[in-house]
Amino acid sequence: MREPSFLILTALADGRQHGYAVMKSVEDLSDGAVRLRPGSLYATLDRLADAGLIRGAGEEVVDGRARQYYALTSLGVERLAAEVQRMRANASRAEAGLRRFRANEASA
């Protein structure tokens, strides 16, 4: 799963959000490393919806502009949980490799 998709699903794990709020949440979650532009955000939201990972969750008009809200589906929750597990396993392997590397460097 690409990082923007992971971060969007993570943002929506806190509850339904409209597009701009998702964009800001992704930026916050990534400490500013990932900044989605509207075109890439909505393309990714469309792909996630087509995959059944998110769904439209209502619309509101604020200051004369329609805001579309999005929410995780149960499949999205499962996919996010699986991705978290995969990332944890990868991080664990990387940490083990770093420990071995440092131990070898210390004994050299």
C-alpha cells in the first residue's frame, strides 16, 4: 500500500472527515512529509472507494460550498489493520538487522 493511501485510511480511523480535513490530517500524521494536493487526494479517495476501503459518508454545505465526507468501511478497517501488522513486522526485522550491524561494528 502506498503511503498516501495508508495515511488517508489512518486519518479516517478517527472518524468521518471531509476532503480538506483528510488532506490536513495526512499532513499532520506525516509531520509535514506528505502533502497531498487536491487532485491527488481525490484520485486516491476514488481508488480507495472503488476498492471498497472507504465510502461516502454524507455531504454538508458550508459557506455555500458542498463538503463530501468519507469514512472507513469494515474492509478498510481490516486492510488498515493488516497494513499496520505488515509494517510492524518489517520494522521489527529492520531493528534486528540494526542490532546485528551495531554489534558487529562494536566488535570490529
